[in-house]
Amino acid sequence: MKNITRHVGTLEHLERLPSSRNGNPRWQFYVAGFHARTAVDSELGYSIDNYRNQRVVVEIGTHYGVPTLHRIERAPQ
């Protein structure tokens, strides 16, 4: 993964994408005006739904030219 940037904002527009070949979930979302997806067969596909409409800190990088989630955690209050 290249060009990793950090963003703070509310996780919005969480939308389910078709599952991977192995049946693992994939998601598309927006945070602070940036859109991204979860990687294929990533464990983040299972946990991202827990952050819906919450303030989060995300790291987004590019994987084959597609903005991809690298890391997510709740933002400090």
C-alpha cells in the first residue's frame, strides 16, 4: 500500500460491496470527504460496521490505484 494519509471524521455512507471470492465482506465508505474501500479478504471488513456514524481516525492508502482502508480506530474525545 502506498501514499498512506491520516484523516479524522465521522464514518458515513457505509455501503456493502459484493463479497470476495472467499466470502469475506467488503465495504465502501466516506470519512472527512474522502472515500475508500476495505481491502479484499481483510479483517477490517468484519469490524468496520462497528464504527458506523461514529467519529474515527482512519489511515487510507492506495492499493492498485484504489483508495483502501489501512487502519481504523475511534477518535479520542
